[in-house]
Amino acid sequence: MLKKLVPRQSVHTIYDIDANHLWGFGVRGIITDLDNTLVGARDPHATPELIEWLNRLQKMGFKVVIVSNNNHGRVSAFAEPLGIPFIHRAKKPTNVSFHRAMKLLGTNARQTAVIGDQMLTDVLGGNRMGLYTILVQPISIKDEGFFTKINRRIEKWALARMKK
Ligand SMILES: [Mg+2]
């Protein structure tokens, strides 16, 4: 169980991800979390920097889908202006939405990367399906909800256990 919480790669922000490396590795589809991964949990829209990053990935040939456990209002208001497909109330780490996302991407597990800020949802879910998991540092943790706060405590506990 603890092993499944360990990401393939750990970076500071999405902008530190080496897209060329991913492409060389065979990744063609990217499943990305929204809250505290792409923008802060309370930021309603993409930043210009993020729009540029998404454009660059798509120009390289990557397909991108946003998969979030948040509600339809939040996720659609963010993703629709970007023209990026999304899955809301994804119930990560369960498999269902990862399967749906790969269908949207047209990729198999070996061609798919997952980017997210939570070990217990994004990384655990992705690892269980054999996807290439990338953990980012959360953009802002001060506005996080009750369950996310609990998840953060479990993450801390798991990290401490793993270091032993
Ligand atoms: Mg998140």
C-alpha cells in the first residue's frame, strides 16, 4: 500500500515537468488534476502561464484531460474556456474515472501520465493502474477542504513511515 503512494516523479510545479522526457518515454496522454495542481483551489480560471503550458503540450502532440474530484460547476467553468475535456466528481483514487479519461485520450496505461498534488488520490489511483505518476507540490493549502486536510495528514504519516 505505501509503495503505491510513491510517485514516479516528484516536482515543484507543473512547469518543472520535462515534457520531452515524457514524450521520449512514450507518454502521449496526460491526466491532470485541477485544484492545487494547475491553479490554487480557489482560483476560478487558468493563468496566462498555464494556458501557454497547455498549448505547448498540445502542440507537441500530447492529449490532455482534466480529472477532478470537485463538482461540475467548478471544473466546467475552468476547463470549458480552455477547450479541454474534463471529468468532474471523479472519485479518485477509484479506477473508473481513470479508465474514462484514457478512453477520452485514446491512450493505454503505458502511454498515460497522471499529474496531481495528492498522494492518496492522484498518485495512488494512477499507480494502481500502472500510469506514469507525477506529484507536484500543492499551490496553496490554506483554503483546502476538510477531507483534503485529512488526506494531507495521512500523506505526512505515510512519508514519515517510508523514510524509516
Ligand atoms: Mg488537487
